[in-house]
Amino acid sequence: MQLISPERIFRGNSAWLKALPHIKKLSKSPLLLGRSNATKNIRQQILKHLQDENLSVYSSNLQFDCCYEDLERIKGIILKKNCDSIIAVGGGKVLDAGKFLADSLSIPVVTIPLSASTCAGWTALSNIYSINGQFIEDIELKSCPEVLVLDHGFIKTAPNRTLSSGIADALAKWYESSLTSSEVEDGLVQQAIQISRVLRDQLLIDGESAYQSQSVQNVAWCNVVEGCSLTAGLIGGIGGEKCRTAAAHAFHNAITQIISTYKPLHGEIVGVGILLQLRLEETKNNNKLANQSIKQLMVLMKKLNLPTTIADLGINVFENNNLQKIAEFTCRDKSEIHFLPFEISQQDIIETITNFEKQKIKIA
């Protein structure tokens, strides 16, 4: 069975108001789930609209990332208040938490992304982290969200940094799926790969314009936002697991194990992971075009103010045994690194990261 998409998607300007009548039919007593103080005003706006529709709404906020401790606490609130749905409003970790809770309680979930930083509003997956933000595992859910609301008016209020992060995360769909699944004969998988190629091209062409001008009047911005939030989710939906993750996300999951004061976004880490994956392809799989791909990506990443090394993420891999920790987690038994069509060892990871962190890449 494949879980391809949400049951209903509302997108564009005033998408939230368009979705409201359907949500009223879906739920009488929802839990409104959020997290960040920066998005408090939008959540209060949504809360008022729900109350104006005579819904009995309860609010709760995550205290950490999507972690089991927080999930258990909020689950208790939902059961105590007898909520019949969850409306998750925020970034990827809030959306993942809402989906996980709804799945475990067999109630509907509505996802309302407040940035284009991930495709978490779409997918039937939840990434679980520790209280300190270390990746633990991803959980496959029983369904995609019942409703996804991508309101451009909400999205445009997000910082530029979240958009550039979303672009990096969405770009990974091509670089990972084209490598892991190009030999798969399944027609849907091949179609997913081609969609990821079209998405990559669109992001390379429109990414800078979208980043420079976050406006609903900017067609490039609208297309990039929907590409990162919707199309990226569709690719994983129709292509399956190997069209979602490979080395770039394996590097992400490993890098989160190193706790630092600087908190990089998911896509920022994935972007560095793409570069490392390409270097692995060059050195371990004799990919003659990998270095050119690195230079092409670096041009865009610099324009989007994205990190391009682990050092840029606020982590020194050459202290506290960090390099060995990253290599061990990257190569653990259940790691996505093993989706690659060639063997990778911990020593390969150590050498690749060491060389990448020390080199100066000329992109001119």
C-alpha cells in the first residue's frame, strides 16, 4: 500500500478561509498545536476563526522538537480534553508531532505549514528527535493528513532562511532518488524521479528570485513555495522510501547527533549532505559529473545564504571525536546511506568529510 497524498489540499491566497468550512465538518473539538512565539499571532488568528465557527478549541505548544517526552505530554491533554482532531500549525517538527499524535489516537489531522522549509505537511511520516534535537528515527504513519492548508499569506511571513532551507531539502529529492532508484523498473518510481528532476530545474531557475522577493505577486516565489511544500511530498508519495532519502539525509541524521549552541534548520543540514553525497559519488562511484554538480549547487547555495560545510553549521568535526560519531551514525545498520548503489564504510565517511571541510571549492 502506498500513502500518496492528503485527502484534501487547499492552496494559494486565503487558503485557510477556504478550508475552514470543511474543517468545521471534520471536527467539533480540535486541539490547536503550535510551538514558536514568532508564529503566535497567526495561531491566535486561526484560533479566533475556529471559535467564531462555534468549535470548542484547545491550544497546546511543543516545548522541544518532535520528541517522545513532548508527545506523551500533549497526548495526555488531548485525551483529557476529549479532542476529536488535531490542527498542527507551524514548521516541520510541529507538523510531524501533530501527524504522529493523530495517527496514534486514530483521529484526523489538519496540517498548516507556516513556512516552506519542508514537505512535512504532506507526508505520512514523522521524524522523532531527542529533547536535545538529535534524530532518533522516522515513523511511518497509517495515512497522510486529512487536510493540508498551504496559505500563501501565512507562508510569506516566514523568514527567508526557512525558504532557502526548504529549497535545499527539496533539491535532495533529485540527487537522492536519481541515484538510488534509477534502475528500478516500477513506472511510478520512474515518474517520481522525473518529477524530482523538473522540481530541481525549477528551483535552480527560480530559487534566487523567490528568495529575494517573498511576495504572492512573485510567480517564482509561489512556484518555489509550492514546489518545496507540495511537489516534494508528492515525489515521496508516489516513489516510496527510496525516492525520499539516501546519503544526504543520512548525513543530516548523523550531524544532528552533535549538539551545538547553533541550531541549523533541517534543510540547511540536508544541503550540506547533498554536497557530501556528491563527493562520495565522485570518489567511490567514479561519477565524472559530480564535481560539476557541486559547483552548480554551490553557486545557488551562496546566493541563498545556505551553509556549505559542516563548519558553517556551527560544528567543528575535528574536536570531541565528532567526526567518528558522525561516521558511526551515518553507517549504522538502518541508515539510508545503505540505499546507495555502492558500498560505504566509516572510513569513507571520515575521509570524505575531512577533505571536504578543508578544501576551497572554486565556483567561478
